Amino acid sequence: NLNGSDFASKAIAGVGVAFYVMAALRERLSAQDWFAGGIARPNLARWLDLVAVGTVADVVSLDDNNRRLVAQGLARIQAQQCVPGISALFAVAGKDPRYASSTDLGFVVGPRLNAAGRLEDMRIGVDCLLADDPISARQYAMTLNEINHERRALEQEMLFSLKKQGNSSGLSELDLDRPIDPADWVIFDDSFHQGVIGIVAGRLKERWQRPVFVFAPENNDAPRAKLKASGRSIPGVHLRDVLVSMATTAPDLMHAFGGHAMAAGLSLSFDQLDTFRRLFARSHFPDQAIVHTDGPLSANELTLDFAQQLQTCTPWGTDCPEPIFDNRFEVLERTPLKEGRHWRLRLRLLKTETATPTISTDLTAVWFGIGDHIPAGKYWHLAYRIDINRFRGQQTLQLMIVSGAAA
């Protein structure tokens, strides 16, 4: 992003910057005949697995350049040519690296590495990635996995603690009704842990389909002094622009802030929290969340073969989203999972959804986090992603529900 730079990507992550600095250094040393005396010229491709993890976990735009970096890194992971730490993180999560995807980097590897920095010492994650042998890497990965379980438990405690706030009907995995007043999309509790507020904001954003800020004390010994916040947004609401507008109206409101369209962070004094809520509520928000889809699929396209072909187009990520399709289905069976937090569905494509003579077969789908807010009736209009479920050597088509309503 330097003035006058013609580098192809303006959205590269820090790990990508480090990679290209090493590449430039290698070229400079080559020009000076550094490697002429028998010193091996380093193959920088061996580090692309780490570049892929950092690029996806940093949630930068997957422009053409970043997509190439992530695709090459994933290829190394799938070929099991990655560092032992990444293999170990896949193993403790029960995932097969041969089928690694950008989603796995963002939701399997990344959270376990980040959990250490959020709750304990980020050095544990660094040591895991630097480990030279599988045994020590496995030990670090197991520690990271345990910390990630602690992070999940803390996240749930924070959600449940909001029941006493009085600004919502209670927040748990099963009870996440959205408050009507946008001021109540700004959440604070003096017991919150600042290392987890971004994750909680993301959970509430997904559930409410509204922009959310979650605040926590910067110092637990002085919980009502200085606060830190993490925000997550939805398409159509540029979170940093919202903060810029608020700062223009009230220049002394925030000590500092930053971010981008979908995520932002800030700090302020506790006595400014009510002002922040009031100004935030004045911002313009869409009447309802919109799910953009790539249209319906026919019965002939809702197949394992199509899902496999679609996966050859990966990686997906920020600004290069995974395709979402929508169809109307008959719901044949509903099975609760995890005490009703999630649902497994057996669906059949409605005849009106396909112009082909093919008889629609039953389809399996999973809807995470919907709880008891599933639509009424037996005919639903669903937005979904195509997935492949791999279990005991078998592969089957599976739909991952994104949103839905009664048809």
C-alpha cells in the first residue's frame, strides 16, 4: 500500500508481507552470488502452509493474489507436506488434512491458535507451529485444544450471563431473540473477558443478523474505568464507517478505534458507554438482513458429483464467498442435535423447483445454531451451501443451511 507501489495485492496479510520480504531477500542474495558457494537456495514454497493459515485467519480479502497463496498452502497441507503443528491441530480436531479447506483454516486451525493468545500465552501457538517433530507438535496441539475448550466454555458463560442484563429475553444457544432497540445491540458486562468479546459479537451477529458490539473491561481490577469493544457486522452496514460517523458527531467519545466493513474494535471510558449506545442507535440499519444467493439448483445438480466439482473452485473466503443456493423443500424429518441447538433434516426438493423429469431423492441437511427458531410447517424456503460429509470412508452430499423461512 505504499505510494507508487504496483504490487498486485492491496489486501495482503502480515504473513504474506513476511513471505514476500523473504522472497525479495532471496532474490537480492542471489544477485550478490550468496548461494554460489554451495549454500542451498531456500525453497520458500515450504512455508506456504503457514501463509495460508495466516491469510485466512486474518480475514483479509481473498483477491487473486491471496487466493493463489491460500490455494498453494492448502495443496501442501492436503499432501501432508505441512509443518507438524498444522497436522497436529487437524488431528486433535478430528479432521483429515487430506481434505483441508479454507473453512478448516478459519474454523479449526485458526481458533485453536488464537485461543492461546486470548486466554493464556500466544507463545504456545507459536511453539506449536515451530515444532520440528510430530510428538512435540501433538503435545502443543493438545494444550491448544484444551484452551480452546476453555474459550468455548467462557463464551457460553458470557452468553448466559446476559440473562441478567434485562435488555434481552436471555441469551443462550437456544434463546437468542434479537432486541428491538439497536441500543441493545451494544452489550456490556463487567464480568466479560476481553479475549472472547469478538467471538461473542460474532455469535450474536449471526443469530440476530444485525451489527453487534460487545464491551469488556480493559482491566478486571477496575471494571468500570476503561472498556474495550469488538464489533461484527452484516452486509450493508460498514462498521468502521459507523464509528467514523459517531466520532465526527462526538470527537471525545472514543479513545481509539479501527477496523473495516465487517469487524471493528474500539476503546472508551465507561462513562461514555451510554452515549455510544445512543449514537449507535441513530445509525442507519437495514430493515432486515438480506441473504444473497446464486439461485436454485435442480434435482440433477443436487448431487455428490456437483459438490465435488464445486470444491475444485476453492478456496473461498472474504470477498470470494462460497456459493449459496436456495430452493423450496418439503421437510420429511427433523432430528435435534446437541440438546436442540442444531437440527439434522431430511428434505425433498419440491417438484415445482425443477423442470427436469428426474425424481428428487431425499437430501440430508444440517442447520447449526437455529435452536427452537426453526420455521413452522413442513414446506420451507431454504438458503444453503453444498457440503460433502465424510464418514468412515464414505462420502455423501450434505446441505448446510444458512437461512430459511416457511415457504
